[in-house]
Amino acid sequence: MNTNRLLPRFASASVERALRVMPVTVLTGARQTGKSTLARMHPIGTDRSYFTLDDYGVLEQAQREPDALVARAVQITLDEVQRVPHVLLAIKRLVDEGRIAGRFLLTGSANLLLMKEVGETLAGRASYLTLWPMTRREQRGLARPGLWTELVDAPPTRWRDVLLAEPAESEPWQALARRGGYPVPAHELIDDEDRRLWFEGYAATYLERDIPRLSAIEGITDLRRLMTAACLRVGGLLNQADLARDVHLAPSTVQRYLNLLEVSFQLVRLPSYSVNRTKRLVKSSKLYWSDTGLALHLAGETHPRGAVLCDLLSWAGTRVEKTEILFWRTTKGAEVDFIIETGRRLLPVEVKASASVHPGDVRHLHTFLDEYSDMAQCGMVLYDGEETFWLTDRVLAATI
């Protein structure tokens, strides 16, 4: 682990592209994912004036004189913009006076599109991007977002060759997932005890400072209990009634807290693929956590879940072509962990924690492939083994 260099982030190229085209680029993500660092790095931060709303003087000007603040420089980076949402109106007015590509780079630790307080979305003026916690490839210093692009673009006959060309990971995927993707515990801290201390401090700051800035809550301990319960359910269907019963909170309170967790990029609701042909499908979302390391800390567990989704979300966010990450489940229990949808193409992916896989393990993949044969030719199963091989005539097995 080299703590003396900055690791490349996949989102960098997307931010640079957006700044060349759009007058406003909005980069959001959870606290401590590296947004401020990315915004100030070369070439993104070159020749830009940087202001953060964590600075009291800047915050006060944004509240009292937003038009004066956004006119302070030709190219401005404004950090933590969710703290004063109405500054977006001032930005809109200035952009409408003269559309200049790259004029504003806004960063925030809340999803502006989901915040009730945000009445202005800058539609047609802004490109919205998300900086997720670091993926396993980013932790290894690899600047490309993985092989998913090659896999969705290539015919299945080339999948095995694409995967075998990838350098092997130097340590088990579980070790990387336990560290999570926040740059400090993933890249700078070496000792597990230090990481636990960091995660606990992160959770405390999130509960005591970040959440109150977004919304008034009745009890911090209640929210912490809900966070733990959610992390224990990573990968399962989101059932708010069950959650409310388990944490002894009103269903309406649980719904509001879950929305706050989602707005602040902690909780991820994975939507279902709901195009039904001959089978009745489950429409509920699945529950995931955006960082595997923090989820393990909150849950008190050691076996990571959700690492593949973290990689998929980061990759999908870098693509110009619309790419959706979904799951599929029938009312009779047939289920596929992830469906990658790109245009009229579907790539179903199953994840198994076992060190070996057998044809019977992928029967649900075959059910999906039969159901959507016009859109999905083959599928993949990721498992905790080392070999890449065709498990069946339509399912390739590869290491997680």
C-alpha cells in the first residue's frame, strides 16, 4: 500500500468530459469518498477558484448574497453545495445570461435530485455524476473502470479471453472489501484497529453532524439502530414493515430515515427488473450499503457482501450510454443477483460465495435466459474460486 500517491479515480474522465460540454457539473457522493480531492486535482481543478460551504464566511455569503458568491470568478468550484440549496437559483440565473462550458463544478454529500429542499435541478444546464467509494480496481491503482464494458460489448465467445487478460489481484477480494472504499481506511490506514476507529468516527460524525444538516430527527440512537439493522440485511429485499418491527420504530419514521440514508449516499436501493413476459415478478427493491467496510463495521460482521454491486455502480456511472444495474426475482423464488441493462441488451450475473460452482447453482440464470432470449444470450456466475471456465453452454464462471 502506497500512501504517498493519489490513486486514479474512474470518475475523473467523466468529470473532465462534463466540464468540456456543460456549464454546470454536479459531483455528489457520500462524505469522504474523495470529491473535494478530485475537484482540486489537475487537470480538473486547474484555473478554478475553490470555495467550500464548510467555511463559515463562504456559507454566510451563500445564504445572504448568493449572486455575489457565484460571480466571484469565471470558473468556480463550490464544495458542499447541499448546505445552501437556493444557491442553485443564482447559478441558474448566471448560466442563463451566458452559457459557458465548465463554469461551475458543484460537489455535495447529498443527492440534490432527491432532496425536498432543492426546487431547482438545473435541467438542461447540468450534468450529474456520483463518486462512489473506491472500487477494488481503484485500490490497485488501475485507472480503467474494469472489464464490464468489454463484457457487455463483446460476444460471449470472447468473454473468457477478456477475463483471462486481466492481471490477477495481489490479495483476496475479501480483504479489499473489508477495508471498504473510503480512501483513508482503504488506502492510508494499515492496521485493522485503526480502521475500526475511523469507521466509528465516521458513523458518529455522520449521525451527529451530517444528518442534522439534512433534516431534524427524533433520535440519533434510533437512526444508528436502523443503520445496523439495514447493514445486517445487505442483499435482501427491502421490507420496511419488518425493519420497523425489528427496530421498534413507527413505519413512517423508518421510511423517512431510509430516505435520509439514501439521499446521503449510504443506503442503496437496487431496483428490480420488472419487464414480465410469462412469469410474475417481484417489484420490491433490494437493500445494499454503498461501502462494504462501513457496512461490516455497523453490522459487527466479518464476511463482506455487496462488493460486486459497489464495482458495478462505479462502472455504470462512468458510461455515456445509459446503463442500469437491477436484479430479477419471480414470485416463485427464481432470482438473479444483478441484471446489467444497456439499451436492448441484458447481461445477467449471479454471485456465489462458495469456492466451487456446479450447473445446478445457475438454474435461475438459465430460467432468466430462457425468459429473455431475445435480449440475453449468455450469463455469468462469479464465485470464490480461481478458474474461469464455461460452467454450462450459456453460463461462464469467473472469480469474484
